[in-house]
Amino acid sequence: MSAPMMMDRKKMLVAAMIAAGLLFLMIGAILVDVSRTVLAGNPPPADQVISYENLGRVWGPAVAHFGIFLFVLGLVAAALMLEDIDVFVRLFLLIVAFVALLLVLAGSTTIFG
């Protein structure tokens, strides 16, 4: 028996997926921004330049796309699994998930600018 304000497992799973998706999306954007930093002083060695390029072109978008996948999956799971929310809220969650999916399909330049 749980208190009325406690969330059940479905709600916790949905909230965790949405939060993890946003967290991974933020980490991916941070990785891309770190790769674009310009260090003052002497030019960096070639291996450091290559690692910065890999950070911005491979790891940042990969982490961000995993984050947007979790985010969309969490929104769809919220719309399908949570029966106690209003029908229009469920429809809105599906529309937001569809728009987020369109952002991914349009390319990662829409995510990072």
C-alpha cells in the first residue's frame, strides 16, 4: 500500500526516461561545445586537435541522439502507458514526441545550431 502522492513504477520509469533523455541531450551539447573551444597561446598538438574534432563530430552527436531517443521513447511511453491522464494530454505528448523525432530526422544541426 502506498501513499496517494507516491508515483507507481510506470510513472517513475517514464519520468526517468524523459529525465535521462534530457540529461544525455545536454551532455551531448556540452561535448560539442567543448570541441569548439579555442585555446589561447601556443597552437595545440595535432593529436589534441584530432581528439577535439572527434569529440565534436562523433561523441557529442552520438550521446545527444541517444538522449533524444530516450526522450522520445519516454514521451511515447507516457502517452501509451499512463491511463490516468487526460486524452488531450496524451495526444499532446504524442505530438511533442513526433516533433522531436522530426528534429532528429532533419539533422543534428537543428539540435546544436
